[in-house]
Amino acid sequence: MRKYDKKTNELELAVCNCCGKQLLIENGVLKEGICSVDVTWGYFSKKDTSIHHFDLCEECYDKLTAQFAVPVKEEEETEVGWTSL
């Protein structure tokens, strides 16, 4: 779960929806790994027309994906950079 300042749209709060851990934010910048999930449920789902958003800290992500019958597909990012605002 994320909370943004209404005036500046700067990130104020990020919390893992699973364990409740408050993630470190400095000057509106998230300083920890986070898994953000945004899913729009479609016609064939019992959740049709619902949109769900949640965030997981890295530890909860690891615990969740360790239970998968089919492992997560992993790739290495070749270049990490910042874009200017």
C-alpha cells in the first residue's frame, strides 16, 4: 500500500500488504525493494470488474514465490539508471 502527498504527489508511505512492514522512504524515494501488483479482473473471473492493488516487501515476495509449483521466470537487468524528472 502506498500513500502520496496530495499537494506534491510525493511518496509518503509504503507498507507491505502481507506483513505490515513500513518500507524506508527518503525524500519521496523508496529505498527498499518492493513488488507492486496491479490486477484488473476480467470477464471470466468471479472478481469481474474489480481492480486490486497491493505491495509486498522483498521478504514476503520470497516467501510467496517459494510456494509456487512453477518457479518465477528470472532475468538479469543489463542496465540500471535513473531518469530525470
